[in-house]
Amino acid sequence: RRQVDRHRRPPVTPASIPQPATVQPTMDRRSWYMPKRAADDLARAVAELHYDTRQPKHAVLAELVAAALLHLPEVSANLRSL
């Protein structure tokens, strides 16, 4: 009769290695060029709201973008009049 070593681990093969679940990223980094004054004004607004609300800067920026998107037709009209 053959004895089985119960403490012996099975061999590791690529198929036996658990794969991490695919997770969609919730954050993204993008880069756009803009006039320095606009970038400075945006940074100042983000900093002011961050310190006033104690919310993370990424949340503040998301809210600023959401507010701007609510006014997209006005922004479009302003750009057409340049």
C-alpha cells in the first residue's frame, strides 16, 4: 500500500495560480495643454475649494467639471463667438 504525504503541496502550474479579478479603474490621469492663466485660475479654485470643504482635490475637480458640463451650451456659444 502506498503512503500519501498529506503535507506535500501539489506542484504550482500557471493554471493553478489564482488570477486577480479584472477591475475597471475608477480614476484616470489625462493631460491637456491650456493657457497658463487658465491653469493657474483652475489650480487656485481647486485649492480654495479643497481647503474650504476638506474634500480631496480629485473630488473638487470632478465637481468643477460637472458644473461646467451643465453649462455646455453656454460654453459652446462663447467658443463660437471668439
